[in-house]
Amino acid sequence: MEARTRYATSPDGTSIAYQVHGEGPLDLVFVPGFVSHVELWWEEPTLRRFLRRLASFSRVAVFDKRGQGLSDRPGRPPTLEQSMDDLGAVMDAVGAERAAILGISEGGPMSALYAATHPGRVVSLVLYGTFARMLAAPDYPEGVPGDAFDRWAERVRSEWGGPVGVDLWAPSELGNADFARWWARLLRQGTSPRGAIDLMDLYREIDVRPALPAIAVPTLVIHRRDDRVVLERQARYLAEHIAEARYVELEGADHIPAIGGDDLIDEVEEFLVGSRGTHGVERSLATVLFTDIVGSTETAARLGDRRWRDLLERHDATVRQALAVHRGDEVKTTGDGFLATFDGPARAIRCAIAIRDSLVTSGLAVRSGIHSGEVETIGGDVGGMAVNIGARVGALAGEGEILVSSTVRELVVGSGIGFEPRGAHELKGAPGEWRLFAVTG
């Protein structure tokens, strides 16, 4: 799914970057938290799957708050009033007279205030991992103690540029080097060090408690029990002070909504459209690509752990770059390779060629297997007979070879891609014999 980044103009002339995904009957505006970048979001597989799931049952608008991502950066954090103007400008730009609002983390207070101030434009409100006030006060013991917040602010000042706060925002991703690199890049490109510090100062002042009783739209408050950024009691305070709000507590400690499983999006879907799981198993025609490094065990033993790890990171980055260029979707890593899906077999083949040719200079030989058929998408993973066949085809490929099924060959007729026959084979778990072909060139 690709979307063009467009710009809405706020009443004071500030340009707000946004994208629209999906064609569902419900308009939904996703209000981001700490730092955002509408284009970099799509480079992280879990966020990509999360946004696609939202787009499966709604027309979802995502945007960068002013001062962040691709939006204008006036040089100071926005007031809540300015942020509400920006939200309204995005709704106007996408033609959404009324919409559901999904407010995440720091985006929650403004979303709550908008729902109270503009009830005619809000169908329903979902608040996740968020708060009415961040810091504790004599009349608000639910807040974060000031000294704890000061320690976090100091980490931001001293560690900005790296994956600061992964242990808080996504503890289940600790040790995932790919996620850490992406997180650090998101923070750097989402805002500047000065901008991050200014945001910390802003959080000390935010307090929308007086607006909560005025919220009259259907509201769902969701929170992960062991969230390390926002405390459970802060979320419960929201639900207790918004009339007839529903409170749902989920297992886990991840603060980023896309991390930690599908239970969050299941709750959101059920609340907004009245059902869940309608997209839990989705069947569609797709092309699956399996890649694998040939002789990885021997190469690792020859190079040693450190050099092999560096080479493997180079391999992973090369594969992901090729997937981005050829519109492939990474499903998961499979040992020393990848499983990815494409909406067209020619793109899958050209991606496999690019991966193979790019890694030759690194001394890595990659083999690939490609098949097209009906796949089942289940919670971000894929399964079904087509995936099984693709894996079997890949296992038969030789060093540097791109092997495809006869189905793929027939679907790319006229593309200019050449093939050589590799005979008929029985594929374990698949009925009959399968003619296989090697890509030439």
C-alpha cells in the first residue's frame, strides 16, 4: 500500500503533512504520540501491518504534528489549541466532516480536548496509552513523580541520536538491532534534539482534566497493564472521568501501539465497527519470495562471530532496501533469509535479482524461490499452500539461482524476463508434479 504525502493548511498557515490509507466506510484520524514521521512509519514491519489493519476497516488519515516529521517546524511546541486547529485542518483536507479519533500517548490529551470542544465532528474517541495530565500533583497522585520524569528528560538530552527509550517504548523489541536502528532514525528525522527537549517541557504543563466531563461521544480507553511510559492509574483516571467510557486493559508492557500483538487492534475494530476478527484471516492472491544465504554456517565459521554479524547486517539492509524499491512486504526473517510477499510476480523476480546481484560483492551467495497463489494473512504472518510451495521451490534452488514455479512463469509472460526449464519435481505437501524454471539474466 502506497500513499502520497499531502499537506493541509492550518488556520495560521502552518503546513501539516498527512497521508490517507484505505477506503472503508468509517473515517478515522490517527493522532500520533511522542515523535512521528508519516513516511518512516512504513519502513517498520509491525507499524506497517498495524496501519494496514486500520485501513482494512476504515479510511484512515495519519499526520505529523507541527514541529515533527514532514510538517512545518515553527520552532516551538504547539499549544493544545494549535494542535486542535491542525487536526481540524487535516479532517477538512481529507473531506471528513465527522471522524473517529484514535489518540495515542501524547496525542491523547489533545484528542480528548478536541472531542469535548467539537463533538459534532467526532463520531467516537479511542485513547491508548495516554493521560489527562503527565506529572503528579497534590490533587492528582495518579501522575508520574516529578523526579522520575526528570530522569527520563535527562536521558533524552544525553542519548538523542541513538535508540533512546526502546526499553520504555518497546521493551519486547530489546535486542532487535533492526528495530533499534529504525527507532533511532525515526527519532532523529521526527524532530531535533532541541525539539525533543521542548516536548519534555511541554509534557510538564499539559492538563486536560477539566475537559473530561464534557466528552459526550462514545469513548474507549485502552492500556497495557505494564506500560512503562504511562501508568495504569493514569489510564484508569481517564476512563473514570469520561462519562460512560469503556476501559480495556491488555497484557504487556509495550507503549507503541503496533508492538505487542493484535489484541489492541482487535479492540479498536470491535469498538468502531462492531466486530473483530473479520480481518484476522484474510485470503488473497500474492507472490511469495523466499531468500536464503547459501553456505551460511561455513561462512560464519570462517569469518568469526563479529565479522559474520557485520556481514549479516549488511545482508539484511540490502534485502530491505530491495523490498522497498520493488514494493515487497517483509513478513519475517527465516534463519539466514527472508520471507516477503508482493502484489505482482514480476516485481518479486526483479527484487530477487537485485538482492542476488547486490550481495555478490559482499561474498554472499543467495538463492531464491518464488511462487504465486492464494495466501492466508494471519496476524501479520502468512500461511497456506502457496507459502508451503514457495518454501519448497526455494529449497531446490542452487547457489545464486532464482527458481520459480510454472505459475509464476505463466503470469509474467510478456515481461521480458527469461527462464530456463529445471524439470518437474514433487514438492512435499503439494499435490502432483510441479515444473520449475530458473530466471536467466
